[in-house]
Amino acid sequence: MKQWIFENLWQGHQWQKNVAINTDQEGTILTINNSIDTQYNNTEIVKGYTLAGFPNAHSHAFQYAMAGRAETALWAQKDTFWTWRELMYKTALSLNPTQMQHVAEMLYAEMLRLGYTHVVEFHYLHHQPNGKPYENLAEMGERLIEAAQNTGIGITLIPVLYQKGGFQKDALPEQRRFISSNLEQYYQLLEKTQNIAKQYKNVQTAASFHSLRAVDTTVIQQIFKDLPESIIHTHAAEQLQEVEDCLQTTQQRPVEWLLNNTPLGEKHFLVHCTHLTKTEVEQLAKSKATAILCTGTEGNLGDGVFKLTDYQNQQGKWAIGSDSQICLSPFEEIRWTDYHQRTQTHRRNTFDFESQKQHPYHQTIFQGRAAANLPFLEDYFQVGMPLDAIIIDDEMPLLAAAETQNILPIILYNADSQWIKGTITQAKWRVKNQKHEKYEIFKYNYQQTLLSIGKK
């Protein structure tokens, strides 16, 4: 067992000084108190400001192999989400299982360095490059779990049902690695994933259908009927063209259709939701479903801006994700989520910092945990859960003379990687001095993978 003494710990929605957290050999928290046990031989004092690590509620790991490589379209070209997909498909067709693991290991190491301690993988790169299933149906998914285990990040693996190329359109040839031909095939993949996950620690699973444009509406309704107790994720209303196509096909907008035709509730998570009407915003909040915002990706792809201010006024719940991996900092995601609202509303106070539930850090932690299918917690650190934390350097100039009430806002609105002294997961240091403990190995394997797929 080990005793950790945190000089400043965010707990109970305030900074608490000299908090002692005792952990077992598995990294699980045994006790949390303000009295230090002097008889502990294995004690470590952690200076700085300690925060619970962020959950990343939406990630496509394979896309880290192309992050930043889709920014060179000629000025005369019309470069959109739909043209970006061409490079995404090319990348998806290039990776074998070992390369997928190497990409994910580098990605997860960087997530840990920047403050994420758990990742929700929205995973649809299932099959061999020719489209045929692997002998192990969940081969690619298991490689993502292995990558998470090797880096120390927690993972929730969500195998995604993907069937079509668009509303009333067959799947494209370049989508062949994603496709489940029917619901039975998808459930076999889901069951295989669940069985594999049970063999590892700190691994969760959930279910998903990609979107209304990629799955028949009758199948979507069947999923809700078949999996009434399951966490379910989906993309929704990311692109204007998607909304227009959905209107033509179903006479309803994507989120409108989900609200009217499925039992949306607390176990359901809608990613993006960048194009909603006022009524959809109100009803989505009322449903208690959670919107997952990936502002870095949504900005990069020109998707649009979620109506977060209106949604919050209706007590809507939200979390953040890195999606395409163009932005890996949770602090940046929170900032740009806020700044997008400020430019729309012309007000600076997007969030009610006096309200615990409306505080952006509270939303990203607690709703992110819900999206990850993790147990509900009463506080940021809790007995029975792994010790996952990020440590902020208290010697940063902006923090040197900060009043207590300003410390968390200063961190949220100013922190970059240099502010993070280290990251702990399962009561083990994974990152110190801005570098993962296995950085050199991951970097080498990642570079070799990029060189290899670049030649194809």
C-alpha cells in the first residue's frame, strides 16, 4: 500500500490542503482524509495543484495517423468535411492491427501527457482491408485495449454499427472495413468485445450505431429495444448536408427523429449536435441525454457550433472529446467550447461558476465519466476507484500569487502542456516532466508506422 499526500487537491468543489489518499497495490483508493499517517513507510508528497484527470468522451484513435495532414488543399478547391473523409478512408484502409496499436499507443501517451486519464473509443475500424472479418472478430478493438493497457490510460471500447454510405445509399467500397452486414453480426462483435474486455482491468464497453445516415432507422429502433440498459453512443446532426438528407428521407431532422422515435435518456450520448433548432435543444436537455462536444474537431472540419448557452439554460448535460485528434488538450477543448459561445452571444460569462453542476470542469468530469460507462461518483476522488490525477505546477507565474477562488479558472483558461507536472493513473506515475515513461518506444513505433503507410 502507498500513502499519497497532495498539498492542494480539488475535492468537494474546493481546494483542500494536505489531503492523504491511501491506495492498494492495484492503484485503488482505500481512504481519503486530512490526517497523515506517519507510520506509512511508502509515502509520497505531491506538490502543486491536483485535479482529477479528464475523461475523453469521444475518440477515433486511427485518425491520429492523419492529424494535421489534411490541411493542404489548394485555395481554389472547396475543402469540406466530405473531402476530408477521403483522406480518412485512405488512412483507415492502410493500417494493420499492429500499426493500429502503435498509433493508439502514441496517441494515448499524448492524451495522458495533456490531461486525459480515460478515453472512450468510438471504434468502427473492425475488419481486414478487404472487408472480411478477422478470425478474432474484435482483433482491432483488442489492439486498442492493449494500447490502453501499455500506456496506463483507462478505456471504454465502443464497437460501432456501420451499415451504409448515407441515407438510402449503399456503403462505399472505401468503407468496407467498417461494415456489419446485419444486426446479428454486430451483436456478435459486441459480445466478443465484451468478453475480451472482461480479461483486462480498467476496461469498460458500451454500444453504438454510427449515425442515422449510416444505419437504417428500423435497425436503430431495434437496438434501443434490444439494449434497454446499455450505454449507447451515436453521431448526430454534425453536418448541414446530413440534416438536409435526413429531412428528405424521414421528414425529420436527425435529433428530432431520435427524440420522437427512441427512448432517449440518461444512458444515451449524442456526439456533435452542431445543427439543432431551438426546440431540439430544449427537448434534448429535457430528455437527460448528454451532448458530447468535440470543439477542436468541429472547428477544424467546419461543422458548426453547438448551441451550448441555450442548452445550459435548460440544464442540459455535456462532455468533451478529441474525436479526430486534431486537438488533444482538454483545456483547449473547454476554452474553445466557451469561446465559440462568446462569439455567438457576445457575452463572456458562458458558465455559471457559482453553480457546481454548471461548472465546466464539473460537467467534463462527471458527464465524461457517465459517457465512459464508469460508476457514478459523489466527488472527484472516491474510495473504491482508481487514483487518476493530473498535477499542475504551482510555480507557474500566473499561479504564484493567485487568490484561492481564481486558481481553477486560471488553470482552465491558461494551462498548456508546460503547466502539467505529471499524470497519475491507477496510482502510478505515467507522465513526468511532460514525457510519458515509455515515450521513446511509442514514438519510434509510431514514426515507423507513418513511414510505412505513407508508402502505400
